[in-house]
Amino acid sequence: MRIDCFDENSVCVIRVSGRIDAKSSIELETGIKEIINNGKTNLLINMDGVDYISSSGLRVLLSTLKKLKVSKGGLKIACLKPFVMDVFRISGFDDIFEIYDDEKKAVESFSG
């Protein structure tokens, strides 16, 4: 798994690629915690490069969303591949997260 991040219009865009499984979800969680500890409260996770996500990965996303809501921030998801979107639908995460097909629209949604 690979994680890249950059700021765009006060939103921290995190691009993830590879598999998010039990092992790599720990990396993801550590990376996100570091970003939040650096004061970022609006996060967008672009999952265009993710071809698999386990329940451990879903747990990381859910716990991050809960933390950010407490600090009046937000977590949104963009660019899910069909298989990963199916996992979100089956688990009910498509009702919990704001999911966008396009990174630019997702970033813009934070200001609207």
C-alpha cells in the first residue's frame, strides 16, 4: 500500500493505492493519525488506486470519521473502484460516508 498526501483548498487529500488489508490498515491508521495530529481536520481519501479493502480498513475509516466529527472536521471518500464500492454498499458504509466519483468535486464539497 502507498499513501501520498497534499493540501488543496484547506483540505488534506490523501491518495491511497494498493490493498488495504489487516497489515496495511495499521500503516493507514498511523498515517492518518499523524495528519490529524498536525492539525488537519478536513480529509479526503482518494481511493482510485485501491483494489481491495478489508474490514480492518473499514474500521480505520470509521474511527477516523468519528474523531474528525468531534473536532468539527470531516472525512470524505472519492474515486472508489467498483469492487471497493460494493464492499462499502454491503457494509452500509455508503450511507455513513459522503462518496464522490471525482476528487475535484469532493474537495469543493468541503467549502459548500
